[in-house]
Amino acid sequence: MSRSTRFDTKKVNSELVTLTYGTLVAQMVKDLDTAEDVNKQLERIGYNMGIRLIEDFLSRTGTGRCLDLKDTADKILSAFRLYLGVQPNVVNWSGAGDEFSLILESNPLTELVELPDELKQLKYCNMICGVIRGALEMVQLDVQSWIVQDQLKGDQNTEIRVKFIRRLEDAMPAGED
Amino acid sequence: MAVCAAIVGKDNSPKYFCCINPDEELSYQYKVLSSLDIIEERLNPANKNASESKELFLGHLYSLETCKLYGYVTNTKIKLIIVVNAMNLTLKDNDIRSMFQKIHSEYADMVSNPFYIPGEPITSKLFDSTIKGIITGTV
Amino acid sequence: MDDGTDILFDLLHFEIVNWTDRAHSEEKDKDKKDEDLSNLEYIGFSTGYRLIERLTKEMPRFKDELDTMKFICTDFWSAVYKKQIDNLKTNHNGVYVLQDNNFRFLSKMSNGKQYLEAAPKYVAFTCGIIRGSLSNLNIHCVVKAEVQSLPSCKFHIQIQRT
């Protein structure tokens, strides 16, 4: 199978994700009544992607069980590197150690986006929060994830907060481990 | 540095105009629009004077007493035009070419914004300030 | 091994197909089904239109329509779909048929009647990508896909002359 092309396929694929996602968001803004509805749909799409993406991540990295939330945070970092080609920082741990923030200095999803003034309620990259929630649910971690700071709204960085809710061991279907 | 840059759409309607001296804007707009015929001629393969080259940069289009006009046409038939003061002898073809390439790249990024509707006039302030930076040589 | 953005794009595409499907899931009649695909096709169109602007940035000018089509079948297809088009046919009068024997979005589907019925959903976005890319290159056309046996797909391009 020939792969010969004048283009850098890795770059094209990353741009393809950015552009396709952008078109989807713009289409949702057109189709749905409120920005809040769009935010929900984007999170849901991310969640569905996350529950599938985790299998790829586990097989690709040969990762075992997370020891604790710090370990989980490290693995989320390598997932960002693997799938989005960016390296966030993990900061702002809560006192109880059950909450942290991912700080992205750059974000390929939003790099080429200028948010119109009337869409200030839109959480453009809410898909990422959904992916984190979906992926972690598949490894028995129930978390909440939301956007705290957003470069599209003039913030210096994009900050995504992750909060641990509970382990899902009890909800495991019988006969599976 | 150049004195003016313009982007003209597929349908030959102006999409963006930037002029270092706002007082001259109208006169430059007129000059830019008159250069479109020359561009069409250069691109028409049936024309004997059509450029053989497949390069996007068309080079020097025409000169007036006060200024020189250069043209560049993307594969998507977007026309970029740069106006340089006739007294300016420091800007070589290669400098102009690289200016065009930078503007083209900014244009492609701007079109990639999902909230921009292709074919609409360009109103982004960020785009405007970047283009000004490019033609004044500060970027 | 493929890099991570490949699977991200596959999953995103899959979810967009589901989203446009779900948006009209209560209304099962034929008209609505067609509308689902037209939304999906439009998302492809808009993506292709923007993508081609970026991809052709540093390329020399195309010689003619056939030159453009060859580019779509080779460099473009390889960059987006990981392989070249296997066969390009034209009647030299505005009709082009692009055949991909192992189309990226169908390659993971098993062969079978129920999968074949679902196939139009997985090719509509790409019809839009082709139409959008060509449209921005000033070739206006209608693109239809034909899937006879998985994972092969034929894209019929009919140029609209003005």
C-alpha cells in the first residue's frame, strides 16, 4: 500500500482533527438553541470517544493499573502528548489530593479559532473534558472535569480541572476483571 | 516596507484592504482594482503573454509614477496584491515574494477559523494587525 | 504503528456520524434520513474547503482539471486516508470515478448485509471533503459514493460546467 505523499501526514492528520472538530462545533452552534446545549453535546461526544480511546491508550502504552491519582494525572499527560501532541503541566493539587488542574500553554484544537463575541458562553474544547471522563470511567474512576481558564476568552493558558469522585469497583459487571 | 496590501476574492470582490496611510486608501483601492485585469491576463493559458511559470507569485504587475504593484494568486484563486512606493529601491522581488507567502499563510489560518464564513469580507482585528506587521516588516 | 492523531480522527468521525444520526433519530422517514446525510456531507464540505486552502499553500499552480484530480487521488488521498486511490477513471467529459479498494472508514467493518446498509453514513463525510476541496479549487461538482462490497468504495464526481 503506497503512502507516498508530499505532505507530512502527521501534521495533516492533526490539522484534519482541528478543522473537522471546528466545523462540528460551528454546525452545533447553528443547530442547537443555546451555547449550554452545545457544551453538553461536545462533552457527550468526548465521553463516547474517551471510552474507546482508552483501549488504544492501554494497548499502545502497556500501562497497568493506576496506583493513585498522581499516577493517573501522569498518564493523562502522556495521553495528551500522544493524541494532541502537547505537554500540559499538572498543578494546583487540592489539599485532599483529589483534584488537580492540567495547564495547556497551547492547544491544537483552538489554535486557529477566534470566538465571536456572542459565543462567550461556549466552552469550545469541552470535548477534552468528556474524553477524560469517558476514558477514566473505563478504568473504574468516576471523575468530573471542566474548563477553568480558556485561551479563547483571553486567558493566558487553558486550564482543565479534574476532580476525583469515587472508585467504580462496585459497579463492575459480574465475571469481568 | 510596502504601503498597501489587498486580498481580492474568487469573484474579484475585495475581501480585505490595508493601507499604511489611511488618506491614500481610496486611491490605492482604485489602483488595486485596476490591476485585476492584468492578473486575469497572466493566468489565462490561452493568452500568449500568460506566464509560463506555475509559481503562485506573479511578480511585478505594473508601475505608476508613484508606486509599483505586485501580484500573487493562490491555488484557490484568491488574489493578493502588494503596493510599494516607487521610490523604494530596497525591496527586491524575493522580499516581496516572502511577504506574499507570509500573507498567504495568515490567510489560510484565518480561513481555518470555523466561525469565518469563506467569501465574507475579513473583519478580524488580529488578522489586520498581523498583516500590517508583515508589510511594515516588523513580523 | 499509526500515530495517536489517526485514531483520534477515526473516533471523531465516528462520533460525528452518530451525532448527525441522533439529531433526527425520532423521525425515521426517508426525507429525514437524506437530511442526516446532507448535514454530514456539509460538515465534510466545510472541512475540505478549509483543509485544501492549507494543503495547496506551498504548491505550484495546477495545470488543469485532470492535474487537480490526480493530486486528489495521490498526495491528498494519501495524506488524509493513508493510501492512494487505487483506480481513477474518467470519460474526459466531466465525470471522474475514484476507487479506493480499502477505504479508511470502512476498513474496520465486517462484510455483511447490515453493514453494507450502514455504509452510506460512513462515506458521506468524505463525499463532502471531496466536494469542498474541489469547490475551493474552483471545480464545482456533485459527489456520490457507491459501496458494493466492503471495504471498497467508488466516488463518482460529476463536474458542473457553467
